[in-house]
Amino acid sequence: MNFLDIIQKKKENKILSEEEIKYFIENYVKGEIPDYQVSAFLMAVYFNKLNLDETYYLTKAMIDSGDRVDLSEVPGSKVDKHSTGGVGDTVTLVLGPLLASVGLVFAKMSGRGLGHTGGTLDKLEAIPGFNINIGGKEFVEILKKSNIAVIGQTENIVPADKLLYALRDATATVDNVSLIASSILSKKIALGTDALVLDVKVGNGAFMKDVPSAIELSKLMVNLGKKFGRNTKAIITSMNEPLGDAIGNSIEVIEAINILKGKKSGHLKDIALRIGSKLMIMEGISKNEEEAIKVLEEKISDGSAIEKFKEMVELQAGDSSYIDDTDKFKKSSIIKDIVSEETGFVKSIEAIEIGIASRDLGAGRHKKSDVLDLNAGIYLHKKVGDYVEKGEKIATIYTEKENEVEAAIERIKKAYDFSEKKETYKLIIEEID
């Protein structure tokens, strides 16, 4: 078999066989196919696309390029969720402890943030001592003890994805639904959970900018999950404003803690409850959404959810005293409030602009090697639908970068749009079963 023939075949928009795709992945991981040829192949895929079977073969070959995590020793139903990335999206830190507290096993491998989107691992590392570098055996042992663990992806899990993603990023072929779906699902299937809910973000702060594209990606991933025998569903949610009120690392952790302690509500909590209820229904521990959400709310009220968060932190070597007392988190030396220059209802907030401002203040990365300021970020006091008086506080910034302050303030002010009429924000756009 010759890879040049495979490139030619896809360039002519012909269907690739499982053997051809397997040959490509196996030999690329071995270093026997050069990047320049794979770049040509990716561009052919970008323009001519892959069908469901081809995407399945690609996903399967990527999974087979490395190890799988064996969770068979862990009793109970193993569940997972994946978000396609957004601003102020701290759902994992709220959802995981909630699900663990109702008896489901929340087993998750997460990633780091890049660009305007935040990474769960970075947020967790804002808790002093928290260890995300945990091997498969220790991962299993922690899950057996507490029903919850969130770790980083090990080197041996889907190595083909690491190689392909880096090349996609360098060749402007990231935004192809088959390549996105195979990248996400390969890691999820390799993890070996029983049920998966995909949170596909759409809007100005998401990678998917329009609803039809988000639906296409959601349906493809749900179908892929089912081809692998995985109970998979998706929800399409809006990222036309930041999901939570906090955008950063430690401040997002604090927001999640406050939700789990019953001190805070809002869209972040709403999404966590909706995804949690779906997983409870999928795994047969609740009959309907109303019943499931009631149970999850009770776990917040009786303290079970926050105790699970503390348990996870302790088992992963973190300092759980920060969960008891969030005032222990270090504060930035530069804290500035931003006030509105208009009176009216908040009509919209450009999520991507808030994400970029947070990144520039030190909370995010321009490139993978950047070192984060885990205490930097933005807190939004007003969201879509809120009424604001001129001169009233709409946001607060936290940073050590004095030279970025003025630009960030201007960016945040411009991100806000006002109206005389109250706008309704549709958080959940569609559910894909």
C-alpha cells in the first residue's frame, strides 16, 4: 500500500477503506509517513470530507494507536461529559461531584486551555498541590474510593491524536467535523466509560459559530458513539456570552465551589444540572429530568456534593482547606472595577472578547508554552437580560499585568451591548439523541 495513492484517492473524493485509513494512522505514528504528505491528506479531507464509516475507521485507528484505560475493576456506571470549549465553562467542576454524590462514577481525562478557551486542568491546578498527572492504575484506585477523578491525558492514550491535532492546527484544517469528531471520540472511547454526554457550544465564543454546523457535529459524534456501543447523547448550548460569571482559573474554581455549597445559581449551574440529569436517566437511576434535578439539588443542599469535591481534591494531593475557605486563594495585586457608560438592559456580551481579555490579563495562553497566572481573570457582575444604570459596575478584572489593564478594560466595555428592551437568552438550543 502506498500513502500517495491514498492521498490521490481522497483528492478525487473517493471513499477510503478501513485498511487504507488504518495503514495511514499506523505508519504516521511510526514516523514512516512525513508531515508534508499528511498535510496534503488533511487538506483533501477538509474539502472532500469523510463519511460516517470513514470517520469511524479513522477514530478506531486512532484509538488503536495507543493504550485504552480499563475501568472494569471500578464498580458501578462510569460516565463522562465533553465540552467543545468556551468561555467561563466550569461545568466539569460542578457536574463531577454532583454525579459522584448520586452514585455514578465520573471518570474524566481533561485538557488545558489554549487561546480564549479555558482548560479544566489549569483550573484544578489553581488548588495548591492538586495532581493531574496520574497513571491508569492510580486513576482506577481513586475512582474505586470516591467515584470521581479528573486527570490529564497520558502519553500512551491516542498518540495519533496529538500528532494529527498539532498538524491540523498548523495547516488550518482544525474546523472539519469529521476531524473534530474523531479527535474527541477517540479519547472518550479509549477511556472506557459507559455513557457520554457531549456539550457542543455554538456562538461567538465557541469553535462552532452557527447552529447548523453544531447540529452536524453533534449528530456525527452521537452516531459515532453508538457505532462504538457507547450510550451517547449531545446538547447544543449557547456561547454567545460567557457561561459562568467568572473567567479565569482560581476564580472559576471559587464559582464552582460556591455553586456546590448552594451559595450561587445561574447558567453554569443550569447546564451542570441538565447534563447531570441526562446521565442519570441514561444510566437508569432517574426516570425523568424533573426527578433527577430534584435529587441533584438535594445533594447540594445536604452538603454531599461539596464533600465529594473535597474528597477528589484530597485524593489527588490537593489542599482541601481552600475548598472550606476560598479566601485562601491568592488575590491579584491589580484589581479594577469596570462601570457601564450606558443605561439599559444587557442585550449581548461578546464571549470571545471576554475570553481574549482574560487571556491577555494572564489567565490564558497565546501558545502552549505560556505560563499562566492562575489568579488572573474577569468577573462579570452583569449578564444578558440584566438591567444596568450608567456608572454601575459591570465587571472586575484581576491581573499582575499593568500594561494590559487599559486595553482589557476597553475590550470588555466594547463586548457589552445594551438595549432598552430586556432580551431573553436561550441557553439550551437543541438536544441530540
